[in-house]
Amino acid sequence: MWAATNGTKFEALFITQLGAPTTIIGWANTVAAGTEVLVMLQVDRFIRRFDSTKALILAFSLNACSLIYLLISPSISAIFVMKVIAALGNSFYMLSFVAFIVERAPSGQSTTVLALFGTTANALVTIVVSPFMGYLFDLVGPYWLYVIAFGGFASGALIMYFTVERRRQHGGSGNPPAPAFPKP
């Protein structure tokens, strides 16, 4: 998923190619950040009520959905819609990712596992994939990088569903040992 979504880092270039003034880039990011903060305050309640797996599936699904309008109608307004819906997904992703790792990490090793997956693995993927995504951007333009990102998010949701959630529904070992955010 990290590899597939790496191409969205060229978003500012995409916005300028769509003809927007550079101030739009700042406003798009401001709207997204504001949305993330407001939603993030509520996400832990969702995780307590459902669980981190369902929250991760929702995060990936929201991010995939955020790209649909942009892929159908690449425009500045579509960028804003994408940013708001993606901000919802990112809010769920950040908290549910931490909860998912903490619930499954060996006892006393959650910070190490979080560092490995949250920072180190993501950085290594960025180091390897960014030059390729830059090449693809030059070769086919930004639109196809968003198609790849859609595939990454959709794959993430499906993989989480079939490897963790569905197994748990059928009595498999997908259950976490203890919730990261205990119910009050």
C-alpha cells in the first residue's frame, strides 16, 4: 500500500498542471489538516466500539473512495473533495494503525514494532519507490499515479478484510490479545 500511494506525493505538481494558482495548494492542505484534527478526536471511540481491524479497513476504503471523483473528473474541485475524504481516511489510519500494532506486538515490544512498521518500513519503501514514481510521473503524468494509489488503498482494504477480519469472523486467530484502547 505504501508503495502504491507513493505517487500522490506529486500532488502539488498535479494541482498546478490543472491550472490552479499555488495558493490553492496551501488551502487544499489546510482543509485536509483541519478535517483530520476534527475527525481524529472521534476515531478512538470508533476503535473502542468496533476494533482496530475494522477501523483500518474503513481507513483504506475511505482513501480509495477519495480518489474515485478525481479519477472520473480530474479537476481542482475534485482535489478538494479528495483531500477532505482522504483526511477522514488518514484520521482513521493513524490511530487504527497504532492500535492494530500495539494489540498484536509481542509483550513489551510494541514501540519497537511501531518504529519498524511506522517509520523504518515506510521510509525504506519511499527510498525505493519514489524514484520510480518520479519516472512514471514524467512518463505518463500524475493521473496514472492516482490510479495506482486507488489500487493500493483498495488492495489494503481487501487484504485486511480477507487476512484478518474474515478469519476472525470464522473463528480463526485474527482476534487481538487485548484492545489498545480499552473500553471504559
